[in-house]
Amino acid sequence: MTDPNTPGAVPSSQYPTAPPPAYGAPVQPTVPGKTLGIVAFILSFFMQVIALILGIVALVQSKKAGNKNGFALAAIIISSVLLVIGIIIAIVIFAVFVPAAAEEYLRLCAEYGSGVHDIGGATVTLQCN
């Protein structure tokens, strides 16, 4: 113990001692972007655009910290592939159904002509040129 009257001496009661080390699981250092990468991975199956953005952000955060982020990379790949597949399906559906609808409209115009008609129990207004 130091003498409290010594210049520069600090009484030991002012500074508490450090708590004893906790036993159990070691504390893991946090990886920046890891949680965001997991969220992006889960969302990549349902909301591809949001998952793609979150995955890129998570990957950039991890790279800046010098870590790898497999979930973010997987989210980017999965959401990109599913986004492209969704666009292709939308184009195919549009290419198939729009001409079919136009053809049906032309058939109804040829059969009924312009005006308001009751077709199949529904009131339909046709304006044919």
C-alpha cells in the first residue's frame, strides 16, 4: 500500500478493481455486415431487389473490415439469378398474353361491333375502329 500523504498517491478506494474474467464461451469479435448478410440471404428468396442492395452493402462492410461474408455473397448471387429469371418470365408472359388479348378484342369487335354489350354475363364496352 502507498502512503496517502505521499504526493501523487491515489487512495485505492477511488478506483475499483476490474471484475474477474467470465468463464464460459469466449467472446467472438463482431464481423461488420454479418447480420446484414444473413438478412439479405433470407430476403433473396422473396424480395430480390432489396436483398441485392443489402447483400452488396453487407459485403462492402465486411471487405472494409478485412473479413469474408459468405451469406452476403450468396445473397447477391441468388437474388441476381432470381431477378433475371423473374424478368424473363414476365417478358414471356407479356409476349404470350398481350397478343392473345388483342386477338380476342378484335374477334369481339368483328362479332359485336362498337357499343355496350352483354357478353357472357358481363357488360362490355367495345370501341372498334
